[in-house]
Amino acid sequence: MTAATEAPRTARPGVARERRLRDVVFVEGVRTPFGKARPDGLYAETRADDLIVKAVRELLRRHPELPPERVDEVAIAATTQQGDQGLTLGRTVAVLAGLPRTVPGYAIDRMCAGAMTAVTTTANGIAVGAQDVVVAGGVEHMGRHPMGFDADPNPRFVAERLVDAEALNMGVTAENLHDRLPHLTKERADAYAVASQAKYAKALANGDVGPELVPVAVRSAERGWGLATEDELPRPGTTLEGIRDLRTPFRPGGRVTAATSSPLTDGATAALLAAGDVAGELGLPVGMRLVASAYAGVDPAVMGLGPVPATEKALAQAGLTIDDIGLIEINEAFAVQVLAFLDHFGIADDDPRVNPYGGAIAMGHPLAGSGVRLMTQLARQLAQHPEVRYGLTTLCVGLGQGGSVIWENPHHPDYSGHTSEHTAEHTAEQED
């Protein structure tokens, strides 16, 4: 995705227009505050589709320079597509958000990589010229729609030993990682979880977490109306002593606890993407440029290993190594899963490149929505660090997958992506 589209100077009857791949840029991402997926949680009486509609409306409000009719597609992910998370979610959200009826949309599902897949799928369309501007995101109301609720897995998975029965329980797959990689100790996982909580608290105090949040009006039959303005899930002041003896719900005498797992979460995310030349034409800001993306499968019993081969594939596509990556946003489904990734690439547990604002262990993981949350944070970090040229967003995915996207920093002096100057040069060439 390096070259701007160049149309032929004259159309010839019976000859298809030549297309070249265009840059794809991440303009901005937003999210709702994340709430506890419980009967007394922040969004217990709020519809899932209302959460994502609020995020999309705010995204459009922040960009009055974008004519609504220029949005070509709305792709919204949800893992459990039923009830208020069903009915071709992208299209229903487009209508409810007030976009013109001419704007199409669709739903997408890759479990925890849903929003990431919404981004990369629509980005592919932008790259080949099928779309110019898209909205991509995800929503998960785990309080109303627990993961796997009402699903009917084919009995052949277990009967024919295609998948270990325990692989359908994400917490058990985290315990399996501890089993297979015994150097990933509970003590390391506990220390990582405590650090995640501390980094989130620091980022919140510094204002690094907050600008992307969309206030959401919430209603409770008991308490009346309120306004959600901050994440409900963080546990500030978490200490090693305080979590050392927590029970291990996924296995008696296990190593995975609530403290080293992402909490069940309600929330939504949305992002605006555009072709580089179109962003220049409309005056849309560029947060980062998509360089490469990849998905990979692993044994479902050790689902957490997914980010490793996915990142290896994305790096190979880009012609880069992990040493070229200056910032990493990895979803913290479980602390052990992050540690497995770090060990594979020779990165220290406390490397400052990794999740500088903390991660899902502190702020939550609304399944299909988390990919855009990672991207939104990375874009802010790249703006704060112009010396960093490339960043990575990556996550593990249920049933044994991983997803990774590499991004380039437009603030870096050697940025190779599309700029407004490129737009002017291309326009001048076409006019000659």
C-alpha cells in the first residue's frame, strides 16, 4: 500500500481503468468508556447497538470536514451476533448514526479480532480503489451476550479430536500456556498485571487516556439517568501482595487469576480510515499509515500464541524485523499470553515500548471492539514519539488465531506515505 492511485489520462472504450494500490491511513479512533459486564455494570440497561452508534456519531462529529455522503462503507464487528448485536450491524448502525441511506454496511466476526478485521478488510477495499473513506469498529455487550452464548459447536470438534474440549474455554487455554512454557511463571504474570494497572493509572493522570472517550448517557431503572465518562474496570493500587493468593477459577491449583486476566467488558470502538490522497483532499488528519497486516492460526488449545505467527507474517510482508518496531500495542487477554509473545521476540517484560498506557488487564476487553482500541492508543503514542517510525497492534483470537497490523508514523522524518504534497504533485501531473 505505497502508491497513490493513478487514473489513465484518457478513458478508452472497452478498456478497464488501471488501478494501483493506494495508501490507507488511520484518521482517528474513539471508544466508549468500558464497563463491567455485570447486572450492576455501567451499561447493564443500555443497548449494545446504542453504544456503537454513539461512538460512530462522535467520530463523525469530530470531523466536520468529512461530508457524510463520502463515507463508502460501515463495517462493525461483534462476536455474539444476536439480539441488539445482530441484524447486519454495520448497516443498522449506519442508519441509526444518521449517515445517508446510500451508505452501506455489514457485520463481521473474528471473535477478539473483529474490529481489527473490520479495519483490515475495509483497508483492502480502500487500497484497490473500491472505497475512499470507511468507518470500522466493534462492539461487545458481554453482560447481555456472554462469549459463546447460545452457540452450538459441532460435536465433531471433540468427537473426532479436531479440537481439545478445553480449547473452547479461553481461561483454560491460558493455563495451557503456563503448562507448555513453564518459564512463564505465575510470579511473572502477577508482576506484569500489576504493572499494567500502574501504567494505566499513570496514563489516565497524564491525560493520555481520555481524549478518545465518548461520553455515553446511561439509564438505570433504580438510579435514573447518568453519564458514563470513564472506564469502570481499572483496579488502581493493585499490589503483588494483594493478588498473590487469589483463587484460580479455570483450574484448581492453577496459575491464572482474575488479576492476570482481562475482565468481562461492555464497550464499543469506532475508527475512520481513508485513502491517503482522499485524506489530503478533504483535509482529514493522518494518525498513521497501514504498512502490513496478517492473521495466523495456532493450536486452539494454546490460543494465546496467535500473535507470534501473525506478527512474523506481517513483519515478513513489510520487510521489517521486530527491532524496527518502536511501539507495541498488544491486547492483554491474559498476562501469560503477552509474556509468551515477549519471550518469543526477546523483549523484556517491562520494555517501555510495550503497552505504555497499560492494557486490557486494567481497562477491559470488549472482545470484538479491542482491535480499534489498540490502534487508537498507538496513533496517540506515535504522535508523542516522532522518533519512532513503525508501530504494531496485535492480539490473540479465540479458537486459535492471531492478528497483527504494522503502522507507519506520519510524524517521523522519513515517513514514506502519502502527504498533501503528493496530492498536489499528482494533480499537477494529471493536468499536464
